[in-house]
Amino acid sequence: MEPAFAAATAREFGPESAPESAPEPVPEPAPAITWFDIYQRVMTVVTYVVYAGIIVFVLVILAWPTPQRPRPDGRRPISRREWTAKSLAAKRRGALSPPCRVLLTSFADAFADFMSCSMKSSRPLRVCLKCIDTRYAIEKAYGNILHGTSPADEDCHYELMNQDDVQVVAFNMRYYHRIMDLNRCDRCMLRQPYGGYRVHDEVLDYKLKHDEFRACLRANDHRTAPGADGTPEVCTLCSEHLVRQSNQLEVVAEQPLHPVVSSCKDVEDMANAEGR
């Protein structure tokens, strides 16, 4: 290189030097941990713990042995496996054993008596008051099927229940309870310690006053001529009975504004008959 050109180049661009290296990147500062980040991490851990607990709980429930429930009659409780074995054995036998047939016949007779009573007491509606004795009979007969009366028939419910899809015995018992629930019979009577029922004294008193009022109407139904005030004579003669019946209705219901709602259907039907 000529001296003049080199001097001019040096003046123009400066002295020759090695090429400069690229600058090193400056590391970004780590983001600061906020309370929200901590909350998210804690909730994630809690979620996993809850899921794990649910899975463990389900596994324990599935693997836990079925407890032996005590029987109401005080006899030895049985497990589900033993119950299934007894039920299958009864199904294989086919024919009913004599002790079980006796219990089935007893229930059939009690149910027939209840059905006859309920049908005959449907008008006027007196199912609760007139069929009170049949309630004890049918419930006792059904209880004997479930629990037995002696070692000879203690397993009869395996032969009489859950042996087919119809389940006539259980169906008839549900029908009986349905009739009782529709008529609200338990609101008119008390359960006795031995299993029977007794009608409330207030309800019996109300029925007595109702019968006296209806008897007065029948005895004087021919006296329909209006009196001096224009009221039929029969109404004047029987008004005292009607007042006593109405007062007793409030005693039974304990709700003067809605007297017939809080008692059984028998009382409601008698109350409705006052206006007829």
C-alpha cells in the first residue's frame, strides 16, 4: 500500500483494529412471586389431595365388609352372603314349607278382611275409624312373615319375599300403606305398645256429636215447613246439635281457620257433611 493512500485511509477510518465481538445479552430479572401465585399453587395441591381422598374413600367403601344388621326380633343377624344363599336355596326348593304356608294364609286372611272393611267403609268415608282392628291384624301378619314366630318359620321371608318380579305380598302391603296414607289415618289414632291402635278420644267425641246431628235430621226430615222466622223447623230443632259438632271439630283440629286439614279424612268427610 502506498504511503499516501495509507495515510489518507488512516485519517478517514482510523487505525486498523480487530473486529469487535457481539455484546453479551443481559439476563432478564426473575419475575417476583406474588400472593396470587402462591394461592394458585396451594389450591392446586389442595385439589390433588381432595381427588386422592375421594378415590381412597370410594375404594374403602367398596372393599369394606358388609355389616351384619341386627334383626328386630333379637335373633342372630345374617350377612348379605348368607341372605343370598338362603334365598337361592328357597327358590330351588320351589314348594312352600308348611310353616311358611301358614304365615302366608294368615296374611291373606288379614288382607282380605282389610279390603272388605275398607270397601264397605268407603261411603260415607269411615276407613280409619271402622277398620282400626284390621290394621293390627294385617301388620302383625306381615311382621310374622318378615321376622317369623319360631325357629320353624324364622326364614320364611326368604321363601315368600323377593322370589319373583311380581312380589304379591310386598305389593299388597304397599297398597295397604297407601290407603292409610291417603286417608291420613295416623292423625286420628294412637299406636299402642302392643302394636294395635286406639282412636283419639276427641275424634270419638266428634263422631258421636256428628251421629247425633245426623240422627236429628233423619228424625225430623219431614218438618220442612218454615217457622215464624222463615227457617225450616228441622233446622231449628237440630241447630243445637250442629253447634256442638262444630265446636268439637275445632277441638279436634286445633286450627279453627282450617279445621279439616289437620285431621284424618274421616273427620274431613264428616265436616263436609255438615253443609249437605
